[in-house]
Amino acid sequence: MQHNHLNMVPQIAVIGAGAWGTAVAKIIADKGHDVVMWSFEQDNRDDINLRHENSRYLPGIKLPANLRATSDITEAAADKEYIILAIPSLFLLQTVKQMLSVPSIQNGKTTIAVITKGFLPTEKGPRLIVETLEDYLPGFYQHSLVYIAGPSHAEEVSNGKITGLIAASENARNALRFRDLLKSKGLFVVPSLDVRGVQVAAAAKNVIAIAFGMLDAFKTLNTGSENTMDESVMDITKLFGDGTESLLLAAGLNEIQTLGMALGATHPETFTSISGIGDLDVTCRSVFGRNRRFGKEIIEKKLLEPFSDIDDLLDRINAIGYLPEGVAAAKYVKLLAERHQLNMPISVGLYQILNRETTPFEFLAKFFERLGF
């Protein structure tokens, strides 16, 4: 790939102004670089520009003056040395298509990284993000995109809490470029060549985290007279403890690795590193985790009742009030498990819950029955 280094001050854009995109943009701006963010919502853009805060997605965090926002995607993407894509997976492809006419992307002068987690729906079925985007971007970008993930929460990173990420690319030089761009006092970044493994770990862990959140809710559930569930199913919830959660986490990691190797992961240690067990652990256990929260609220607030199936849930996901990426991922993981004939009982079971084919009680009882309980 060609790079234009005539401008010694790198021009940087973050496409997407959610919590994680904002936190990453802040990290870079705090190092003295000018950063422009693209915000789909104009009130969000104005909030960032006028009050130097993203009060919708990252409230309480003061943003530096050299971080500004625009709602013009061409303006955001043009003439940048680095672009970081931070759009939710449901909207990523249509957003990238809007950037294809930008000359500095057409001629490959921009180095692009992705921090979105999930799979993308295509005519060929669900696919990993990097390979899908490389099909749409100019040929310069083949085997050159960088995928960045790891056990991180926007709220912590923006407050300088020590966090580790992995920058994965088949182009090692590009991975090192983004490592150098992002590394700061509280943030260290490790390069990796296992682009597929890191992507699978980042996407599939959100599915496990929803199941983990449900288990967490069951642990504290008062199985009172309101429940009309079979007593033997209800009784099992009284047996759930911290060790049960670790059992689910370990079984979930095994499923993630099974899927990762089937989809072409190159390094088994990806799954025992920060992008595998690290990211899964924080997503399952942190109070900031949206997927864990969603799982808990499925039990505590009966969140699934208004929805007929998983497609209805995805169509009206805004009704939840936040975006649990694991919902779309559950649909795609189930399809991939079927295609590759993989045994993934937690992920497929969670899909069946979200698709209203079974209840969380029935799923968890069956899961532990298989283990001999």
C-alpha cells in the first residue's frame, strides 16, 4: 500500500461516534493528534463540537478541543492517513460503501482499521468483517486492513484505566502503525497476524456474555410463587454459584475456539490470550457489558416478551434502549455452526432463546443435564 507522508502531522478519522469510537478518538487526540469523528446523529455531533462531550454514549467524559465531529462522511474520510471504523456491525457495510468514492481511499493512501465486533450478513451467509470489507474496498486493501479488539470498555479506557488490545493484520507493518498510534500511558497494544481468530473471539464472546448475564440473574432470582415453571427446572437455579459461572465461561471459550479454528484462525494461542479469554472474561463479568446486561434483563425484566422471534428483535432493537451486539452475532454463529457442523450448545441454545423457541430456564436446565446434573 502507498502512503503519503508529505503531511508530517497524520490526519485521523474515526467513523462512528458511539462509546468505543469516542474513547479511541479521545486516546489519539490526547496524544496531540487532530481527530475528526463521523457522527450519524447530528445532535450527537453538536454535543461533541459545542460541549466537548458525547453525553449520549459516553457521558461525563470531557473530550479534548482537537477532537471534532462531522455528519458529512466524505469530509470525515477524505485525505486521512488513518481511518478507524467504529460503526455497529448492523450498519458497517452500508457506511463503508459511502466512503468508496473518496480519492484517498480509491488510491490506497489511507490505512484502515476496524474496531467493530460481529459478523456481517452477505449473500454468501454471515462472514467475518475484514474479509467482507476487503471485497468492497479497492485492491490496495487486500490483506492490509487492521482489526483491533481486546478486553476493553469505553468508560475505563477514556478514564485512563490500564487496558490491553490486539492489533491484528496480515500486513504486519500496518498492525505496528496502529499499535504506535493507539499506545498511550494506560493503553498497550500487541500486534498479531491472526486476523480471523481475533475477529471470531471478538464477535462470538458477545453471545456467551448474554447467556452469562442470564445465569447471573438466575443466581439472585427469587423463585417465588409467580413462576409457573416446572419445579425441577426451578430447583436447578438454586444450585447456581460463582463456580457455575466459571463453568459456563470455560465451555463458552471452548465454543469460541471451535468456531475460530473452523473459520481459519491461525494461532490457537489467540484464544488463551487477551483477545480470547481476556475479552470473554471482561464482557461476561463487567458491569459495563451491554450483552451481560441484556441477558440479565431477559430474566429480570422479561425483555423478550414483546418480540415474536430473533428477526423481530433485530428489526426493533432500538426498543431495548441500547445495542447488545450479541443478538445479531447469535443468529450468525448459529448459521456458521450448522454450516461447519460444529457442536456449540451454548451459542445455539441462546439463539433458540432469542428466537422464542425455548425459555432460558429450559435451556439452562438442559445444558446442565447434559453435564450429568
